[in-house]
Amino acid sequence: MTQAPLPPYDWPELLPGWVWLCGAGPGDPGLLTLHALNALRQADVVVYDALVAQEILDWAPQAEKLYAGKRGGKPSAKQADISLQLVDLARAGKRVLRLKGGDPFVFGRGGEEAQTLLAHGVNFRIIPGISAGIGGLAYAGIPVTHRDVNQSVTFLTGHDHTGQAPGSINWRAVAEGAQVLVIYMGMKHARHIAGELLAAGRPADEPAAVVCNATTPDQQVLETTLGRLADDIEASDLQPPAILCIGRSVLMRQALDWQALAAGQPPRNPDPLGTMGFGGD
């Protein structure tokens, strides 16, 4: 099938021997950028992650597909091997597309891979993608910023390079200074994370949400509180990948669950913050 041309623009060319590190977005193929689509149409080989939809890969029928997914608790390729594979493919004269879920520079190891390419003299380009911590929450009807709630948002990872709960985070500083928290890959260590935040003075009744398989047809959302977060996760059938959100912006889902609205359901609470948000500039 002949693919329709991209809109008129001076689209960059993916040259032999180059690697493009590209974000595929949080899951919905429609959230792919046009630069990513342009790359898919040119690539000789696509090295892709676990969370990249098959529909996205189908947009590169000419390319060889190499799986390089990393999922917690499951056998995965080592990061160093993935990075060196990119080097080998580029040195073989391939047009290489490294396709990563979300954004390659947001907890996506894109920086590490770019450093390896740089160290081996391989040319590369970075193509940002929509990060799950923003786009995934938007699909759940949760704005990461709302002027009646927060003037800051803090993005955290739920585990370090060893797979354990991150030990380098100053949880007290986070608890006291972050109005809204967005935690990637946090389900496994939700009890530890919640415990640290509660011990640092975060209120137990603070709204919290877990968004699993964000932006896909399998999306599930758990609304709870910080104090009940771990227990409610354990009592549910939810499985990663997931984004955790902690803060009063979670309440906005009661009004802004746009997928439920589109299905004909009325908002549970049109004014969950008690402000209506209709003020001036």
C-alpha cells in the first residue's frame, strides 16, 4: 500500500550510519509526532521498546524490527548491549531508528544511549515524544498543572538502576516542596514511596491516582489517597506500566474524565476544587 505523503515541510533525511533516538509517545499511535513518522518511513532498522504499539511499527514496512524492550521483573536486554547494538548497526551503514516509549530523555535512558553513540563517533538526532507523565495523565482527565492547585510539578522515578526504590531522593524535600508528584514506574515500590512521603508530613488523605496502560484501549485508572495507595493497588488487578500521581490535581478527574464524558456519562463533580476555574488572567 502506498503511503500518503507527509505535509509540505523540509523534512530531515535519515542518512546511512545515523541513529535517531525517537520518542513514540505513551501508547496511542495517534500521539506519535510527524518527525517520528518521517523517521519510520526512512529507517532500515527499527530498534524498539516494549511499550511501542504494533500499529506504529507497521508504519515502517520496509524496516527490519529488532526488539530491545526492558520490563521490570522480566528477562531483558542489558542497556550496554542495546547501546552497542546501535553502534554496530550504524557502522554497518544502516539508517537506524531507536524507538522508545514516551520521551527518550524522560526516564528513558536516551541520554545513556546518546553518550555511547557520541563516544563511538556515531551521528545521532534526538526526536522528543509525549511523555506518559503528561500525556498519560491527560488521557485520564488529570491535568499535571492547574492554577487553583499548583505552580510546580515534580517528576520522579519509582526505582533506580538496580530496580530498587530510589535511595538518592530527598523525600522530605520532595514532600515539602512539590505540590504535585508524578511518579514513573512506581507501582512495585508504592508502599515504600507512600511511606516516605507520609513520614515526611504529606497528608494521608491527599488525592492519588494510578494510571495503567495510559492512552491505550486497556487504560485503567485507580483513584485513591496517599494513605491507601499501596493497599488499594494490592487489592486491585492493576499491572504496570503505570504512572502514579499524587496531589489535588487528581480531583480534577471528577470533572475532566473526557473519555467518560464522550461515552455519555455526566461529570461526577463539575467543580471538584470548589473554584470553577473561571477567574481572570
